[in-house]
Amino acid sequence: MEMNLPMKPTLLWDGECVFCDHWIRRWEKVVGEVIDYRTYQEAISDFPQVSAADCAKAVQLILPDGCVYSAAHAVLQSLALGRRSGRLLACYERSRLFRYCAEATYRFVAANRSWLPRLSRL
């Protein structure tokens, strides 16, 4: 399979998810233009190295060197690229316990994203 490499880091997210849309907008403000933010529904054909099924489960960060990160690892990588939370990425990469907790939290949020927006309004 031939890989398409983006010119700059690209974060693929679920454009049909209200929760995701809210957080991506906030993310853009924090991280800035260091990353391209594209819905996977619109961009999946540009990146054959990433499946739509993987994108439906979790955000995917594709770097210009071809590395692909998913879920919590993608979140922490993207924040570090934006010069935010580099320490959290270091913890993730060095500590199995931290990595487990981060991924478990991501899975919980992803599994409950249909009702979480209502909770955040409170």
C-alpha cells in the first residue's frame, strides 16, 4: 500500500460527532495552525494507510514522516506539536500505567460521546 504523506501533521476526526466537533474547535484554538484538522469522512481517501474503521473509533494523527498515532497517543502528540502538554506525552511514552489510564479514559469518552455533551453543558 502506498502511503500519502501530508505536508504538515493532519488530525482526522469524526465529522458526524457533535462532541468531537466541539473539542476539535477548542483544540484548534489551543494548538493552532501547526496541525491540519480534517474530518475523516472528507479526507479518508487521501490516506490509504488509515482505515475508516480506525477513524470511526478514534482520532488519527498522521505525521509528514509517515507515523500514524491513534486515540490518546494522537491527542498527546498533537498537543506536544502545538507546544502544549509535552510533559504528558513524555509520561505516556515512559509509563505503562499512565499510558493504560490515558487510553482507558479515551475509550470511555469515545464510547460515551453521545451523552457527554449534555454533561458538559451543566
